[in-house]
Amino acid sequence: MKDDEKDLYFVEGIAVPQTPLPGEEPAAWGKTAVIGRRQPRVDAYERVSGTAVYPSDVVLPNMLYGALLRCPHAHARVKKVDASAAEKMEGVHAVLTGATLDGKVKWPYNEEVVTDLFDTRCRFEGEAVAAVAAATPYVARDALRAIAVEYEVLPFVADERKSLAPGAAQIHVNGNMIKSETYARGDVGQGFAEADVVLEEKFRTACEIQAPMELHGCVANWEGDSLTIWESTQGVYAVQAKIADILGLPLSRVRVIGHYMGGGFGSKLQPGKYTVCAALLARKTGRPVKIFLSREETLLAAGNRPPAAMTIKAGVKKDGTLTALQFSGLGSGGAYPAGGTSLLDWLVRDLYVCPHVQSEMTDVAINAGPARPFRAPGHPQCAWALEQMMDSLAEAIGMDPIDLRLKNIPLVSQARQGKPPYTTTGLSECIRQGAEAFGWREARRRTAAGRKDKGHLKRGVGMGSCLWFVGGGGPPATVIVKLFADGSVNLNMGASDIGTGTKTVMSMVLAEELGVRPATIQIEHADTGSTQYATPSGGSKTVPTESPAVRSAAIAVKQQLLKMAAGELGSPVENLRYTGEFIEAVDSGRKVKITDIAALKKQGVVVGIGYRGPNPEGKVVNPFAAQFCEVEVNTRTGEVRILRFLGAHESGRVMDRLTFDNQVFGGITMGIGLAMTETRILDENRTGKMVNRNLHDYKLPTALDVPVDMVSLPVDLPDSEANNTGAKGLGEPVTIPTAAAIANAIYDAVGVRVRQSPADPLTMNRLLAEQGQEVRS
Amino acid sequence: MRNKEDEEKTGQCQCRRGFTRRGFLTSVGVGAMAALATTGKLSSAKEASSAEIAAEQAVVITLTVNERSHQLLVEPRWSLLYVLREHLGLTGTKVGCERGECGACTVLIDDLPRYACLTLAVEAEGRRITTLEGLMQGEELGPVQQAFVEEDAMQCGYCIPGQIMSVEGLLRARPQPNQAEIRQAVSGNICRCGTYPHIFKAAARAADLKAKR
């Protein structure tokens, strides 16, 4: 902060919005002073200086280190666990096994499927078998090696497409079928009959793993009967609820703190067995216990995006009217019910206008680690199939891919009961503005001409569009804003900032309303002991959920200040204006400095409480997007270089342009991983074990895998119907159409359809060879 | 998938002479790890030719971290990462894989970016170790840190200390790097949030800020 700003809590010369009278709804923001600008993060200093304490950084006095012993087999029965040698080791303080727990501690995989914490039946490689606490992590790992486990190795099934085959290994007593769902509207038979062109294709996306950079884990500490957990989590209240339930504790005895966290992408919406083990070991030893998983453990047992095998059949008229879409999807959330086909068909149902739609989805069990929600569950997989099919249809009827999409833009959510309208639909703007900025039509002409060239480097451009089935947020959210006597402000909010900039955006909302500097705002968040209830940060809903509550709380503060000033200025509240520095009376022209209001000085603080109001009835709030890319395929090596990317995103009002762009680039990068490099490989024939359980073989996109030329093009459409800040979610749509856009660009370059992800050089070589293109090594 | 042009351009560049994901396996570190794995014993760095000691037998070493000297009792098998974080409280250095794959633990050893998870504490004796905390000038951010703030080169922020150290190491060797050199320099630091474009910008701005100071 500059020296001349040090004693100023407010920003000079910035107009703050009119304060509504109590009971009135605030008007939508017009021209904003703070919202929408490029605001660096309010906690950036902490994050780059090393002073931010992430849960994995917590070191408490007398703390022990815990570790979990995990089943090395894809499917096995634990016959005997001998921990006697481990217990006697110097530095080992506690060992937990199935025998020591005696079936008293349960782990709910969901509401119906509940097992022992250390179950004798291990249905996936990496299932927990025992846990230890020791003086150092090194001794803890020594102790794990000293535990002798006798396993009966059982037959396994590792491929979802073989799970229901006769003779497949049976994972649960009722078989391997987890769930099947169907959906229909109209009559697809009629739709196909009306079509000029009908195409059918099969697609598959590989299993992808969240792999946030901070490992999953926690530190647990008991003070008497009260448990405190520092967990790397997206939702402290969700962790509190599950741990209290498992350990039979009142919610008030479980405090969960998660101020900073190093990424989750859905895999940290819930606690893990590690959380329970840390709490149990801490209770047994009477000392704090820290358990953070190894990278290998997180790849095996801390969630994934399920593999999806999809068939899509589509009918279209020559003029581009879609007549029918038929979809079947097979997925697996691993060994336990975990949303293996969650939302897998949603884009088919809802993205484009289509009268006749039918889908069926089958979720089966395989012997692999359970899925956890992964950034836009189901959507990138479905986009991989649907968006490639849209391009195939466009080609078949001789239409440009963007024209086909523009022909079928929906204004209502067709898949929902009663076909409710969207509050705003930015889909066509995203496609039009994105195509314009990308230079789509010129690029298509250029790549079409390039196909005739003899060279081995072929360029192609592709695009994909999407919606995200929620993203409007909603109640409950409660936020408390305190304005102190010196005019500085404290924000109290339970939501986690998972890296999206939540704290920064909320500070900007306060700055916009109160006229205070974002830097002077103190934030308490993500602590069940001291902050307000919040749902976990996931589903692209944190900004549209929390920001309206923050705005309401700020308004509540202003209303109280106006009331305090009314007596002092001798004017009724409706004649007073809050300006940031002063409260002015429009009738008398008198004014009082906020910090000079006698009642504020006496009271010391003004407390404003804000609640998230309901979403508009009968309307749907969804974000929309279109992404465009250009690739270069080397037909000799099968390598694909991504040359440039553009993301056009409509997520209501742009709150912070800096963090907005950052989200867009991040989503595209993650989508590049799905399209190009990421796949969980299970040894499906011999052992069922994961063979690439490290970050060398499970390839996350690096700095060399993303194009330098990445453009974020916000389609800024404040959604005044959605909520009082006009914001919609962004974190998930940014990764939905990416992989499909790349696949479409590859097709444009070399005319091969990559039906199965990832499009690595081996796959590309095979596809190019099948198509008869020259491949030389 | 790798950008061939960039690699060719930087093939001659010695700007990142520290450990890379691939380079490590051919260097001395693997010898020490292999010896530990097979015999459970390790020669201490100081006394390469003298008596062997057991992996869990503590030895006294002196580490120079951020220009301060620390005398420590460590097991020879302890990584520099573990000692920095859990014993010296320097948690700016992050832990992401403990096997040289992610770069979250990058520190500078004698000005070169190195993975602290693949460096045994005993190996680091007598070297100049710089961590994220060591880039601070009192309570003021160093130029690379400042550039990361201004360009919003962070999301969850967990990989960022490692990214900053890699950029710092790059700039100490090459004060005015080109785009390809920047990309190469941070290619051993994975950012799962995908903040790379902002990191590239921050690295370029950091070079400018450093030149001005």
C-alpha cells in the first residue's frame, strides 16, 4: 500500500451504489468501479512468500506422523494381519488394524454401502488395511513394511466393458451392476426417419485422475473430547459432517479448518479414510497426528474421472436441423458406487435443440479405486462424443461446424420438467464472438487448402461448445461483514478458496458496495469453529452462491450506518446517501464522516448479516462456452502440437478479469490433459494393478504441453435475474469442450477421428496407418 | 506433444543445469538411493571413503539455508525436503510427490534449481541452499515473487513456490531469457491448476523487475 493511502480505508472518488431501504431488493449494479477489473489476489502475498499455511504445512508440538497400509492386489481377502513386529519398533506409537478396531468403525461409501474401516474384503488396489503412527514419516513407512498381511488373492475385473460379461469376477454379492438409468423425450424412431443423414459412432474417454498438487491428508488433534482437523479440503463443513457421523461425535465437537488448500478438482469435497485414521491414531496416542498420502496413494485411492464408453447416433436434416439423438453410456466409478455415469448424457439431452432424444446409462463396478467428482462430472466425456458427432454431421451435410451449432441453440432447458427457460443464454454469442476473434472461417479455408500439400506437418482447427448443468449456485449461504470504528472491514464466510480466487472476488464485492480498499479487508473463512456454514466449493457455484450473500451483508452494514447517521444529521434515512467516506443528507446538504459517527464509535463495530436469496423460480441458470483451437499433426511421428487456443466463456458478470482468465487457461490445460496425455492404465490381463501410478507415467500437462498463444474472451452478460451480483459459475465449463475441440482439430488436419482418448503419438500412428497415410519412423 | 522448436532452441542453453525430471536418474543421486535401498547403509557426504553408517543412525550436519547456518541431527536417509519443512519450519518449500516428478519442492542449491525431495539432507551439507523464504527482502517480496503477484501467476498456489524458485534459478543464470527458455525452465514444475500462461508472463516481468532493481 502506498504511504498516502495507509490511513484511508475507503477509496477516494469512487461512487458506491445506492443503498436500498430495508426490505427492498438492491438494484443490479450498473457501471462498476471495482468489479470486473484486473484485481490481483488479496492473498497473493501469503501464497508467494511462503507465509500461507496449507494443511500439509501444519506442524504441531509433539506431533506424530501417520501412514496407511494399502492392499497391493486388485481384489483380495485379508486373512490375517500380524502387526506385532511393527508395534515393537522404536518410534512406533500406535498401530490400527481390523482386529484392533473390531468392526466398531465403519466407512460409508454411500448411504447404502457401508463397510468396516479396514474391511477384510479389499475390492481395489490401494484399499486401506492398517494404519500406524510414528515419530517420523520414515519410521511410519518402516512400520508399514513390518506388518505381515496374508491375502487370499481373488479374481478381478479391470475394464468396465467386461464387468457384466458372463464369468466376470463378482465384486459385490448382488453382482457388478451399480445403476442403470434411461431418459427419453419424443420418439427417436420418428426423428431418425425425418433425418436426411443419420450417423452412429462409438467413443471412449480414459479414466483421468484429479492429482491436485497438494496431496490428500490432514492433521488431527484432540483437546479433551474435541477434535480439530486441519484438512486439505474444498468444504470444511462437509468434512465435519462425515467425520462426526463416523466417529459418533456431535458436530460441535469436530472443528475442521482448511484456510489454504492446494487444489482438489472435486476429489477433496469429502474426507478420506486417512482423516478417520488420523483422528483415531491421535486419540489412541494422545498426540496430534499428521497423515498426508503419498502421490502413489492419491493416484490409486483418492478419486478419478470414470472411464466412459459411449455410443451416439444422430439424425440431421440438410438444413442443419437436429432431428434425433440417441446415446448409450457405460461407465464405472470403481469398486464402489461413486457416480460412474454421473451426468454422462447431460449435454446430449440439453446442449442443442432436439425434439427426439433417448439415452441409457449403465454404471458398473470394476476392481479399481472409487471415483470422486472431477471438474464437471460427465460433461467433458459427453462433449468428447457429442461434439465430435456434431462435426461429423456438419461434414455430412456440407455445413460449417459453427453454423450447425448456431442452428440449434436452445433458449430453454429441454431436459428439465416443463422445459424452463434459461435466465441468459450466451451460447450463440460465445460461438460467434469466439469464431470472429479466432479467425475461424479464414483458418478453415487455410487448413482445407493445406490438406492438399505433400508435407508431413498438417494443420487443423476445431471447436467445441458446452453448457454446465448447474453453475447458478443457490442457498444456503450466510455471510457476516463487520465494519469497525476506523472504517476497516472484516468478512466472515465458511466457503473455501480452492484457488479460483473466492476471497479476492468477495473482497471486490465489499469494495464495490462499501467503497473500501480490497487490501484493508480481513477475511476469516473455511473454519467450522469460527465461520458461517457453507456448502463445499464445487459445482462452479461458490461465486454465484457466496457473492450475493456478501453483497447483502454489505448492504445491511450500510443500512445500519445510515440509521446511525440519521439522528446525527437530522434527516430521515431515505434522504441519506452513503458515499464511502461520508454519509450525506441530500435535503440539508449536511454530511458526516463514517468514522465520526458517534454511535459507531460507541458501538465499536457494525455487523451486517447476509443470506443468499432463492434462485428465480421456473428458470435455469447455466453458464455457456465455446472453445477454438489449432493443432499441427506430424504424420510421421504421430505427434500433435497444440498451436493456439481461444476460450469464449459466458458466466454472467465477469467479477475479476485476472482470475477469470486464469480459470479459462487452467480449464483448457486440464482439457489438454484429457485429450492428449492422461490415462489410468490398469494391467487388465494379469494383475489388475495400476501400472502408471506416478506422475512420470501418468502424464499431467506440463509447461511444454500448452500453447503460448492462449486467449480468454469473456462474454460479459451480467445475469440480473440469477442473483444480485449477476455472476454465474466458471470453474467447470472451462474444461468441458476442450478435449473435443482438439479431437475436431485433429480431424480437420488429417481426417482421422480420435474416438478413444488420449490422442498420444502411439494412438495417432495407429489411426494414421489404418487410414493409409504414410507413417515413417 | 513437446514443443520441438523450443527444445531445439534451448538445446544449447545451460540455463537450467539443475536436476530435471529425466536428468536426475543419470546423476549421482540415484547411486546414493540405490545403495540405500540395497544395503540400508550409506556413506555420509563428508566421509565418502570412511566407515559406513546405518540409514537410521543419526548424524550431525550443518546446513546453510538462506544464509543462515543450522546444526542438525539427521538420519542419512532424510531428504532435504523433509528437514526443511518438518524440522526447520520452512514450509514455503512444498511436497507433491517425493520422487522428483512434480517440482513443488524446488529449491536453489548453489544457485541451481534442484528438487529437495531427491536431495538427501546430508548431501546438501556445505552447499548454499535457498528456499522461497530466502527470496524475501525483509517483509518485502523479491522481484520474482512480486511479478507472480502482479500477473496472477497462481491458482491454488501450491506449486508456485517451486515455480518461483525455477524462475529465480533461470534468471540468475540468464537475466533476459526468451520465451522458449522460460517454458523450458518451468517444465519440471507441474501446475495442475494450469496457470502456465500467467507463469510465463510473470517470468518475463520478473526479468524486467530484476533489471530495474
